[in-house]
Amino acid sequence: MYTGEITPKTSHKRTVENFDIRKYMGDWYEIARYENIFERGLVDVRTHYSLLPDGTVKVQNTGTTPHGKTRTIYGSAFQPHPGTPAHLRVSFFWWFASDYNVIMLGPGYSYSVVSGKNGKYLWILSREKFLSGTVLDEIFKFLRARGFNPSKLVF
């Protein structure tokens, strides 16, 4: 568990407490993200997480290109620090692994906010294809308090 002082430089590292990776498994819709090179131009992005017997997580990301083609990429994730279960390391290419910090969870794991290690990456995920304006307002308030800029999100 991250116990340091929360500042804009560390707010992306403070993960949720009481995280159960088994409850996180399954399908997620990407509601919004900070634009990044890996997903540039993709729409209708979905992710499926599957827990493997060895404790690693199989990751399948699927999105639609601007030309209407479906693009799928597979990766894996693991929990590098047992004391911080909502911090994962995700790899889609053998040479590249990135931090995946679950910094907010909705009731019953209904939605999730995830940041990268330096706050450069940010995603809002949901079990449903859409989130209500009320929930988004709550998320934006949370993000602002953590030093993130919701106006940078691409929906």
C-alpha cells in the first residue's frame, strides 16, 4: 500500500486499498483515456482480463482503427509487490512493461480509473459501455484532486 504524502508527482502511484484481482477480471470498456501512441486513433476499445493459474493475468485489448478494422493485441500482467495489490506491471511486448495503478474503483468493481507510473497515462474503464454524467463528474472531481487534468481525456 502506498503510504507517502499525496502530491501531483505521486498521486498516480496511490492505489486503491482492498483490491481483489479476481473481481477485476473480465470485460472492461474504455470510456476515456489520455491519448497515447499505443491506442492513437482507436475507438471502441475493450479489454478482457483473465487470471491464469500461475497468478499472472492475460490481457486482450481490442479496438477499431479509423479505417474500420479491428486491432487486437495480447499481453500479460503481474502484481510485482504483494503489499500493493492494485499495482500491476503490464507488458504487451517482451521489451516493454508499464505500471498499471488502479487509483479508483466504483461500487462492485463497476468502473475503474487507472494511471501509469508517472501520470502520463490515464484510463477510465467501465463494465458497461457508458457511464452516467453523475459518475463522470465524481471521477473528474477525484482526478482534479489527484492533480490530473480531465480536459486532456479523449472519449
